[in-house]
Amino acid sequence: MAGSEAAWQAAEMGVQVVIHEMRPKVGTFAHQTGNLGEMVCSNSFRSDDDEQNAVGLLHWEMRAAHGLIMASADQHRLPAGGALAVDREPFAETVTARLRAHRNISISSEEVTELPKTGQWIFATGPLTSPALGAAIRAETGAEALAFFDAIAPIVYAESIDMEKAWMQSRYDKGETEEERTAYLNCPMDRDQYEAFIDALVTADKTEFHEGETAGYFDGCLPIEVMAERGRETLRHGPMKPVGLTNPHQPDVKAHAVVQLRRDNALGTLFNIVGFQTKMKYGAQTDVFRMIPGLENASFARLGGIHRNTFINSPTLLDDRMRLRSRPNIRFAGQITGVEGYVESAAMGLLAGRLAAADILGRPLATAPQDSAMGALIHHITGGAEAKTFQPMNVNFGLFRPVEGLKGGRRGRKDRYKAYTDRAKAAWQGWLEQCALDAA
């Protein structure tokens, strides 16, 4: 995501760009193709609300900057209530095709294993940085790369779901069209079913870590069984919360918990179990997930899995222009910088591409304004966060500078978020206009 967006932005500014992508020549645990922009976990870019949600605001900023990732996501959008979900395979194919067709872009399939000493480089290797390149980064920074473990959720064939037990409905019937209001597939559980499910999660066979490895999970992508181990009610207040849903098969019976599945492709033949990323072994997954009402005979297109995910300590290693302090010809972008999520990763690529291109063209660009969503995020990872406790971060309004004169607490939240987004849009639009003036 980040590398694709960085290349697009730099090329659009008139700079010749070479994308180095080792796939499919050298594969990874999670990727299945050699396409650029391949999505390997959720197919959702999360909320598209640009007035009350920070990631929706980030969508708005990327669209305003003519981002490739957002344009491709909009082209292959799937019904998902208020979220932006995409048809993953055609999305990646579109990103790849547009980059290959760009007059200023060429693509190399050779693996990069060292940090070059000359030229302008952006490293956007994401969560699955190759061992050789990871070693080169550690050697240059003089510090061990921080690490955590990412888990991916299983995907179920729609035809194998029992629709006499499950039903289609977005939470609170959210959405402007009937398709959006029925974007999620719901599987209800009563109390006994839920308690048995929790017992099975906690006792299931799990993937073991290699000697010397410790699991430091990002809280936004916790394995389902890790959440269950934190408390028996945790899932009922997380991905399995039953609120905002009415079972048409039993409209007078309130479910104790609900498992939601989200469409994973435009055909509607595949469904991703929302929030059910897992480190359970394959045999245990099929046994446990078939305990879910409606999934007793589920057939899985993909089972969940777990992989190592690395990121650098950006507050100590990067300057505010995303350059490696010890090697200013090298920038980092995307998830390796300590942002979390497809959108945040692509946003950091957008900034890195523009900043690098501006340097090459001899017209250095001011970094993103701090009051914008991108500016708040980059400020956090390059200096705002505490280096000793630095962990991956999604964009959120807690990263924004306060707006004076607004009420606090839940009652004032709606007005406060709207004030954040109004201020951010003005700041971002002003930055884009200055970029255009500098280019002229």
C-alpha cells in the first residue's frame, strides 16, 4: 500500500520512479500473488465517515490528494454499511495496472537486501520485511527492530453458511441503500453456546512461537483467543457484541452474542469472519468455528494464520520528513514506521512520495500540517510518541491538538470531532494549494 502510493505520488510530480518488488520471485507467508497493493488481512478500510471518524477523515485527505489507493478502493467498493470495504483481487490488479502503465514508473522484481548509499530511496516493506533487508536495517540503526505478531482471519464460502440460522443486516441498519443495510451476515449465539465457544477458544491448540520469540500483539489486531483469555465477556463487548441487530428468524429473542461476517468479494461468494484473526492451528480452527450457529458445515476458502511483524522505532530514527537520521537519502513509509492499518500505511506512503520527489526536484516541501489527519499521524510517529513505549498506532482523534472552547466528555464528542475534521480539512486543503503553487 505505502510503496504503491509513494511511487504514484512521486511519478505524478514528474519524477522517474523504480518500484522494487521481490514478489512473486521471493514470496512471503501471507501474500498469494505478485500484485502491488495486495491485501492480506481484512478487506476493509474501516469507517468512511469524514466528519466523525479519524480514519474517514484520512480517506478524505487522500482523495483530495488524488491518491491511487483511495481511487482504486472507490472503484472496487463493496457494500459494508458505513465502512469502506473493497473487492481485494480486482483492487490489487487495478493498483498494479495503473502503476505499470504510468510513463514515469518502472518495476524491478529483484530483492533489495541492503540500504543503498546513493540516490533517493523509500523503504515501504510493510509487516513482512525480508530477513536480509531486516538485518541491514538493524545493522544501520544499531538497534533491534521492534516486533509483534499479526494474525489474519479465516474466509468462509457463502454457499456453506446455513441461512436458516444466519441473516443479513448491518448494525443499526446503517447505510443509505438496502445493499448497505444488509452488508453483514450475522450468526447468533445464546448464553450456553457462547460459554461453550469461549471454553473451546481458550483450550484450543495454538501456534507455538520459536525459542526466544515473545508475542507483543497490536491491540487492534488481537487473535480472537487472546481476547477470550482476557475475560469471558471481552468478546461480547468487542467483535461479538449483539447490539443493533434483530434476528428475523426469532425477532422476540435477544441474542447473547453475534458473530458477524463481511462480504470479501464483489460476487458475494466469500465472507470474512469479522475480528476473528487467530493463531489457532488449522484443525482447531475448523472445529471451533463450526460451533458458531450457521457455520456448522462451513467450508473455508482460507483459514487464519499468524506471522511476525516488524517496525522501527520511528521517534528515535526518523526526522519529521520521514528520513533516516543517519542516512538522509533513505525514507521509510507504511507499517514499518509504526502506523497500523492499510489506510494509515498508504497515507504515510503518500507523504513520503511527495517529500522525496520535492527534494529531487529542488523545491523542498513543508511536511503535512499537524492539524490534518496525516500531519497528526506523522507527528506522532516521528516525535510525538514516547520512544521507550512506542507501539503501532491507528489514526485517532487522540493524536490531534485540542480545539479550544469545546465541551469535553461524551456529550460534547460529536461537536468536538466535527471541529477536528473541519480544521483538518482546511489545513490539508491549504497544504495542497501551497504544493500546487510551489510546483508552478
